[in-house]
Amino acid sequence: MLMKLIKILCCLFLLAFFTLFLILPVFTVVEEGLRWDLVREILENKIYLLGLWNSFRIAVVTTLLVFVITLPLALLYDRYEFPGKSLCSLVMMLPMILPPFVGALGFQQILGHYGVINTIVTSLGGPRIDFLGGDGRFWSVCVIMALHLYPILYLNLVTALGNIDPAMNEAAANLGASKWQRLTRITLPPLIPGILAGGSIVLIWSFTELGTPLMFGCTRTTAVQIFNGITELETNPLPYTLVIIMLVLALVMYLLSRLFLRSTEGAAAVKGSMSSAGRPAEGIMKIVAPGAFLLVTVLAVLPHVALILTAFFRSWYGTVLPANFTLVHFENALSHKIVIPSIVNSLKYSLLAMAFALAAGLLIALAAARWKVRFAGLLDVLAMTPLAVPGIVIAFGFLGMSVKYSWAREIFNPVENPLLLLAAAYAIRRLPYVVRSVSSGLEQTPEELENAARNMGAGPFRTLWKITMPLITANLVVGGLFAFSFSMLEVSDSLILAQKAAFFPITRAIFELSQILGSGPVTACAFGVWTMLFMAATLAAAGILLGRKIGAIFRL
């Protein structure tokens, strides 16, 4: 009876958590902006329509680029054994060690008017190419976002390929099926759920991305237009309406992906009795397989390399390589008044966010996988909702709550005390990854062990503490690492909710530094190097703990 009461209280706590940190922010946006005259004004305004169209173009092109990058790599990884394969899963995570908006600082050094590529082109007698203006800017945004987001789809595809019985391909080959027929009829159908799961995250992420277009000066995108409207919240409800339109479009993308995902469950159910076993690469494949991974990795880390070189050298203008090694940029970063406080702030926000996400994620996973409570399905849906609701929408909702409700202003005050505000925003955004990580661990843990402990007289709490928790420790650690590290580098929430310099987190501090004329961008690069090293250590630890199963975290 006591355990039943505790389960009910836990579910009520979770419902209250979602109501305050997810439902109410979204409701605030809808209540303030759902006015048909404002919707009509936006749909009749060519500037806002252009912003929506550009955001949609960026999302579609980025997702297609990600698919083109990841499918060949996943097939090579699954089918062949080649030198360096054991490092591939770790190498594929490298692009995620830096937010793309920070990587844009390095990318501009490569693609700028006097950047590396234009220097090489002009030395060969060609004209300078405007990569950062007009259509060139659009493609630059798409490329840098694709090179940042492709690990999400790659990890899903590798996980899906590992569930295909290799005997099916062998049987098809014995029956005379060509390689193309085996690919299209045996391999691709079971991959569709993985493609939809990872691809929909990439699509929604790139559609609602704020940082990268902002850094490249793409002001005609919906996310940037919303960001520019923050200062008018108390007098102009139009930004709320723009947020609603973005929310509706993101939800349509999410629901369509779920619909297609459900229709392909039959294909997803084809699992082999053993994991796919790659055959040794022979002939030209000995070069092609590792070469493909090396090429993509080099392209993906170019912004990171450029960021590091910019931070460590004094001059890099009109040359292929920088000159005059220096540490002055790091000294400037350390001495700048917003840098050290931003590190301390991010640590406080992220640690609190990790605690929120772990507590809620563990309870949701237990309610769904073990307790089988009546509301478990609803809780799981709510936990996954932040994948469909853009971070900029949730952040804008919190900001709207602080403007509209006096009680919320006391708790969620972006000017005077944004600690709980940013921690809650970070936590709700990273909760899906914690839930998926912990749920994956519970699904792989036999319930018989827990039943045996209960049969031996152990109570439910002792069983949970002594049996269940130790078996899912790795999953809890990985979920916590992801929640903490991605909170440290969260962009949309930080740019919108951190209103005062004293409370800036790391990403807002990097953005402010990059806007300072003169030495600001190189100081921001030096600061970005520190964050990159931190993120690299976190992802390496997660990769070591979960291996190729880490792809289960990036699923709908």
C-alpha cells in the first residue's frame, strides 16, 4: 500500500514538473500570440514569410546532407572490418564537441573573403568567392550544421544495422540477388525507423536553430526574427505569434515522423539472432572504408581546427596558415570580466539541470518499464515532447511567463535571478536523452533478478537500491553526462533567457565576445577552445561507457 502511494506521488510530482516547465511555457506563448489578426499579418508579411521559407530550406537541405554523409558511413562500418574501425564510433562524435554557432567563428576563417579557400583560389589565378554572402551564406549555414548534426543520424543507423540478421543478406545473395537489390530490399527497409528517428531530430533541430544563422548574419530566418523581437514582448505580441507558427510547423514535422515511424514498425521488428558481423575489407575497400571516415572527420573538424589555430596565433589574414604563435588571446579571455563568471554560472545552471533531468528521467523510466502505472504512457510522451517543441519556443515561453505572471517573476526572473529559469529550461530540453538512456538500461536488465530479490524478502526500495540501480549505473552516468555537457553548451535558452551580464552562461559570453570589434572574435575563439575540450572529454566518457549503443539516446 505504501509503495502504491509513493508511485502515485511520484507520478503527480512528474505531472507538476511538466506542467510548470513545459506545458505552462507553451501555453503562455499560445495564449499571448494566438490571434488570427496577428497570424494573418505574419502570413501577409513578405519578410516573415521569407524567414519561414529560409528556415525550412535550411532544415531540408541540412537533413539531406546529413543523410548523404551518414548512410554510406554506416554501411561501411557495419559490413567491413578495417584498420581503425574501433575508433570510428568515438571519431564520429567529434563534431558534437562544439556548438555550430561557435564553430562558425572558425568556419568564417576558412570561408571568409580573405580566408583559406579564397587564398588558395586566388593563388591559382581564380576570383574570390563570396561564401558568406547571398546564396553562399545559405549553403555555409547548411554545411556547418550538417557537419555538426550528422552523428545523430549515424548513431541511429549503426544501431539499426546491428539489429539486422546477416543471414538474410547471405540468403538473398545465394538466391542471386544483386548488391543493389540486397541494399534496397533487405537492408534499407529495416533502416527506415532509424532514418526517421534520427532524421526528424536533425530536421527539427536545424529548422529551429538560432545560433548558427545568427553568427553568419542570416537575419531572415524565423529563429533570428524571434530573437530580435525579445525587446518588444511587453508592447508587441507579434513575436509570440511567430513562435506559435514555428511551434506548429515543428509539431507537424514531429507528428509526420511518428506516423511514418509507426507504419514501419513491421520492418523494424526484423532482428537477427546475432549482431551483424563485418567481413575483412579486401582490395580497394581497404582504402575506401577508412578513407571515407577520415575524409568526413577532416571536414567535420575543420571549424574546430580553425578555431584552435585562430586562438593560438596572432595573425591569419590572406594566408593558408596562421603566423606568430601567441597565448595572449587566452590571457585576454581569462582577464575579461564576463568569462570567469560565465564559467561559474554555467556550472551552477548545468549541475542543477542535471539533477532535475536525472530525477525526472529515472522516475519516468521506472514508471514505464517497471511500475506499469496508468499514466506511464502519458509521462513518456511528455518526456519526448521537447524533441518536437523547439528550445526557442520553451525559452520564449519562460520569458513570457516572467513578463505576464507576477508569481512567475519571483521564481523565473531573467534579470535578477535566472538560476532556476535556466536550469529548468536546460533540464526539460535534455530530459529525452536521459529517459532514453535509463529506459535502455532497464530494458536490458532482466526483471527476474529483481523478482528473485523480492522472493528472498527484499523490499521494493532495497531491491531498487541494491539490484536495479547498480545494473543501470552506466546508463545513469551517460544520461547525466549528456544532460550536464549539453546544458553547458546550450545556445537558444542561453541567448534568450540570460539578460544580464552577471548571469551570462558560457555560450552567451562567447556570443557577446564575438560581437566586440577588434580582438573580440579571437578572444571568443580562445574561450571556445576550452569549451571544446570539456565537451570532448564528456563525449569520450559516454562513448566508452555505451559504445555503439549510444545511438539509442538519439531516438524519438
